[in-house]
Amino acid sequence: MDSTDHAILDVLKANARASYAEIGDRVQLSASAAKRRVDRLVEDRVIRSFTIDVDPALDGMSTEAYVELFCRGTVSPQDLRRILASVPEVVDAATITGEADAIVHIRSRDVASLEVALESIRVATSVDHTRSAIVLTQLVRRA
């Protein structure tokens, strides 16, 4: 990747719907050259997807929680991924250092649906317990 590729990524991060002509104008390339660069970035998996960013509050998913996940014994990241991927309210998850084995970001319609999502995670035999913190005010959010 060179500086032009990075500039293209910056344009697309700001507006994934930017036309090839717009991208080209911003990075001093023709529209066709910009398209070739974007196609290569997709082929090389630098760009993994084009998506939209919906305001969760307007989409009816305004309740958020961060959940520490504590496992019984040793559980592989693949097993955790399988467990968490089956819960649609899980929007992000990662293994972490410290006492907990993983941190999970959940977004749901309300506290009752948050509780259902948590129970879906807790029933897994490898999960010992969870510790949750419900988000009150989102202060900073970056892509």
C-alpha cells in the first residue's frame, strides 16, 4: 500500500458511497484508475466490506452494555467466537488480558432483551459467569 491507497481509504471511510470520480478527484487519479485501485484493495482484503453506519437509537437498539465473560477452564477463542456469533445482539467481542477471558459489546432494544441476550451467553457450558456494565452516555465513537 502506498500513500494513494491510504488516501483512497480515507475518502471511503468518510463516505463509502463516494463515486470513483469523487475518489479520483480527491487523490489525483482518473475515475477508472481509482476504480482499479479500489478493486485491488477489495481483492487484497484491505477493504473487507462496504457498509452503512446506522444510529442505534434510531434503529431501536439503544440499550448497550459491555460484558466481561469469565470461562470455566481453558476455552479457545474459536469456541468463544462460536458461542458469541450465535447471539445477534453481540456487536463486538474480543479476548482480553486480566481476570475476564473476554469482553463483549451488546446492543439491544431494551433491558429485557439485553437480559435475554445475556442468558443466551450464560447457558454455554464453558461460561462460568458474566459481569455487565450498561452504557449510560456514549462519549466517543470512532469507526
